[in-house]
Amino acid sequence: METPGFLPMARLQTLIDTLIDDGFRCVAPQVRDGAILYDTLDKVKQLPKGVTQEQSNGRYRLHQTDSTRNFAWANGPQAIKPLTFAPREELWYSEVKSDGSLKFYQAPTETEPVAILGVRACDLAALALQDQHFQHSFPDPYYDARRKRLLLIAVHCTHPAETCFCASTGDGPEARSGYDLSLYETDLGYFVTAGSLAGEMLLHRLPLEAGDAALFAAARGETGAAADAQQRQLPEGDLQAMLFGNLNHPQWQAVAERCLSCGNCTQVCPTCFCHSENSVPSISGQSTAHERQWDSCFSPGHSYIHGITLRKDTASRYRQWLTHKFGSWHEQYGRSGCVGCGRCISWCPVGIDPTEELAVICKDSAGDSA
Amino acid sequence: MHNLEKKPRIAVHKFSSCDGCQLAFLNLGGDLLELTRRVEIMHFLEAGLDAPEAEVDIAFVEGSLSTQDEIERIRKVRESSRYLITIGACATAGGLQALRNLDNQHEQWRDAIYAKPEFIKTLNHARPIADEVRVDFELWGCPINSRQLLAAINSLLFGVPPIDDRDKVCLECKRQQRVCVMVTEDKPCLGPVTRTGCGALCPSFGRDCYGCYGPADNPNTASLSKRFAGLGLLPQAIARRFLLINSAAPAFHDAGLIARSGVSGDDSDD
Ligand code: SF4
Ligand code: SF4
Ligand code: SF4
Ligand code: SF4
């Protein structure tokens, strides 16, 4: 790769200012309540400078270092998903007219332009999967409007967490596509590349300097080292066949002993798209809003049909989570639904790790998968 | 609304409780006036309406059954109501008062606490309403909130059963995009076994849920107890997590007693 232009650390604010001048709300990582969260930002100094993190099963901690870097950490609990697939939103509402008839209205969609600075490779891959679901399989005007307003600025990952396994899923740590602009972070500044026409136009307005080839090689090397440092991985082979060939594996029951059926794994997973809908009538009884909210295969409502909850116990719910995410996604969307972000491991209150469960469940049948 | 005679009638009854759940009505403020265009409130002492015997379509009942008199009274309420809905932890699961069920020292406590114990006529155990009469729907929480209340009233007015949302607090906690206090701060949060409804209030303020909405669907208290032990909680401390607001709700009661017997840290289930 040719050496990209270089944006010195001290000039990062120019990027943010340009975005804001162009009418974007800039959303970027910040430290909130002990985690790295994405929220509106207008000053570089709000970025998590020098912050690193430590993650393991059911555990997440931030540490302050004197590093000059702003992106020396792996993902926190959420990134892009809440900005495209809202945790709760109104879809439509209706009201009773004076002649007694009902009138229905579609809820307004969000169109405010949003630029997200600091998107990770895993989340870009997850976004592509959500696009398949919400823009192609089941076109959704609310998702579509939020999605189209996004400008995505990736920062290639150099500090994976112990829970990350994006190298094994082929989705990171270096972002390959799906971004408008991408940044390789070094102690001194950023190498900037464009991934779209909008990114190209933005890049040309930045005060870039000629980049140093050796420094760029070192920066790219860091993403490679980040891949090599990852410990976890998905089992080799046809996961869909292995999972569906093991529906009665005793491990489903074993994991159900530990699993709280709390749904945290699915809520932090950047590709999970399940939701439920309900009506919220007004106190006057003259109008009602129809809302949708994130749901989970761990909830009783998820498998409720005509008076019965089909998956009552945790073993069947946990099995639904893994057989869908790592199995039938292949059929549905041509790949596994996992981008290796490791969130489900860190944010599971009891630290259950799907890669470990998969290893046990798929081990016995690695042979019959062919 | 067109025919005043047809306006559904409601009553709000109080048993052994702190009155906090009734505030879910009063906190509606202006909306309470709006509500009275659709329903007629017959009995609600806290709002100055005194007709406990009135026949009603929906009776809301706050408080546990703690005296013999209350047992007689709840039977009458049941007879004069089409639907009976319990509001809050006391009515639904016995509430804080049910803590006294745990040590069987009712007389000793009574005599120690009250200056003139001879005037105190309480039952040994505080019990939920459903122990005595049929309950049509339960609103959990200590206290409940106006949102739950309105959803239940609206459903009944539209002629459909209210939604019994038994999801866990965690689901809502994540929808609210709160940072998990157990994962980041090792706080012993009961969210993973507690019923949703509060809007994940405690984690929103950086606190661990203490289970005031009672047990959720499918609560794995054994695994959570083990996790609490891993966080360094001693068996008595784990027991106190479960034996608090909803100590008489079976799932929390059993988890508390198991923890108290000291076996929470391992897998034995003797
Ligand atoms: S399954 Fe887990 S590791 Fe995979 S994308 Fe979802 S949250 Fe990330
Ligand atoms: S695997 Fe963990 S996060 Fe997922 S439902 Fe079970 S306990 Fe909750
Ligand atoms: S803070 Fe409590 S309620 Fe929220 S996700 Fe964590 S365990 Fe669940
Ligand atoms: S978080 Fe738990 S204790 Fe706090 S209000 Fe909600 S249910 Fe009650």
C-alpha cells in the first residue's frame, strides 16, 4: 500500500471541526461510567486519551496510562448498533378522529447527519450484516434513514482485548471496507485513507502531511500484531452442520446451569436484530403509539406463540442463541453472525464464553461435519 | 364516555403497607384528571374518597395481609370487585413485612418494638393477597410506577389482558445503554433474576439492583449466588440480597435460604 497522508496528533481537531462545519453531529468514544461509550463530541480532549482496557469473562476495567493515543483500547459495550437499530423507538401511531374513525401515522424517521469517529473493524462487519437484514431482507425505513445519514471514520484496532477474536472470524483488527475514512493511529498522529467518495472529498480538505513510509509500515504492523495476540477462536469446520448435528449435546444443559438467561450477550452483540413490538396507549384512550424495542432469544416472549412459550428453559434458549448466531446465519446471510468482537464474553454477568461452549459442542462431531 | 352509567368503576384499597404504591396514582398529576374522564374512582382514601364497600370493576389492592381484620376485609373486596389487581411488593409477595416470616419470633419482636404490645393484633406471618383470594393480575415493584399502572388500566379498558412482562431488568438496562455495574464494578446486581418494570432504575444511578420488582421469568438464582460468592460475598450477605423486599416470593425465598445454609458457593443441593 502506498503511504497515506499523515494527520499530526495536534491537528485531529481539524477533522472534527470539518465534520461539524459540514453539518454532522460527531459521535465518538468517551469514558462514561467506567466504560468507553460512543456519544456526541466536539473537542478532541473528550476522547479517551491514554485509556486502555482490560477485559475477560464477565469483567471490564479501564486504566489510565500516559500514552498520547486516543484509540488504544478495544470496544466497550456498544458502538454503532444503537445509532442505526434504536433500542426503543416509535414506529407508528394512531388516533381516534372526531367522527370516530381511526387515523394512522408513520413515526418520523431520523435524518440528522451523524459522523462516527473511531469505528472498529468488527463493528463495520457487524453493520454490513445489519444492513443485509434491515435494508435487504426486511427493508426497514427507520433503520434505512438512520443508516443513510452515517459517515463512518474507522480507526484500525491495535489494542484488542483478551476477549476479542475478530482475526478468527476474518473481520479485523484492520478494517478492510465499509468505512468512509480510516485512520491508522501512531503516537505522533494518524495515517488517513479514504474508503468512499465522501471520504475522499473529506480527506482532501484535511491538513495532511506527507507520510513517513517506515512509520506507516510500523502502524500497519501493529494491526497485524494485534491479530497475532488474539487467543480465542471459533472451531474450524462447518459450524452449522456441527451445531445442528449436536442438538442433544449434554453441554446445552451444562451451560444452562450457569447461564442466567439474562440476554446481555444478545443485547451487546452488534449483529443481533431481534425485537418485540407493543402498543402504548395514551391516558385519554384516544391515541396509541406502536413501539419496537430490542428483544432477545433469552426472553420468554421470543418463543411465545398462541398461549405457549416454546423455549421455556435456559438450555433451549442458549441453544437458540448459538445455533442461530453461529449456525443458521450461514443459511440466512451467507456467513456466521459473529464478527468476533468478544462483547458477549466480557458483558456476560457470569462470564460465559461462546467460543468455549462451541469448542465443547463441536468437538465430538468435528468428523461428521463433512 | 358517552354514557356516564357505563364508566368503569375503580377502587384503591390499602392493607399493610407504606402507601407508596398509591402514589403511582397521585403522581399521575394532571393525567389523573384525564383518567377520571374514563373511569369513576369510587374508593381511594388517600385521595379522600371513602366507599370501601362499593361494587367496582377494578379493585387495586396495596399491602399485605398482616392482621385477622385484613383477611376479613380482603374477602369483602374480592366479592365486590370484578377484577382484583395487586399493586406492589407487599400485596403481591408479602413485602418487607414478610421478613418477619423468616425467624418465627413474632411475639418477641412485637414486645420489643411496641410500647404497648397488648394493642397490637398482628398475625405471625405477613402474607400476599393471593394467599387468601383470587388475584387477576399482579403489578410488582416497591413501589410500582405510574407507567405500569396506566398500561394495566388501559389494557382492561380496551378489553384485553394486561401484558405480564417477566423479562429481566438486564434487558431494559441494556436498552437504556447503562454500563453493567457487575461487570465493571463487581457490584452484586440482582438484575439478572429480577423482573423488569422499573426502567433499570438502580443501574441508571450506578447502583446494583436489589430485586424490588421480584423474581423474573426463569430466574437462575443458583448461578447468580455463585457469582456473588465469586465477587467475595459471604453466604449471609448473599442471603440478604435475596431476603429483602421480596423475601416471600418463592424464587427469592428459596435462594435466600439456600445461601443462608452456606451451600451457595458449591454445587451441592442437599
Ligand atoms: S457473538 Fe459475541 S463475539 Fe460474536 S459478534 Fe456477537 S457479541 Fe461479538
Ligand atoms: S450467556 Fe451470559 S449474558 Fe448470555 S444470557 Fe446467559 S448469562 Fe446472560
Ligand atoms: S447492571 Fe445489573 S441489571 Fe444491568 S446488565 Fe448488569 S447485571 Fe443486569
Ligand atoms: S433496579 Fe431493581 S431494586 Fe432498583 S428499582 Fe429496579 S427492580 Fe427495584
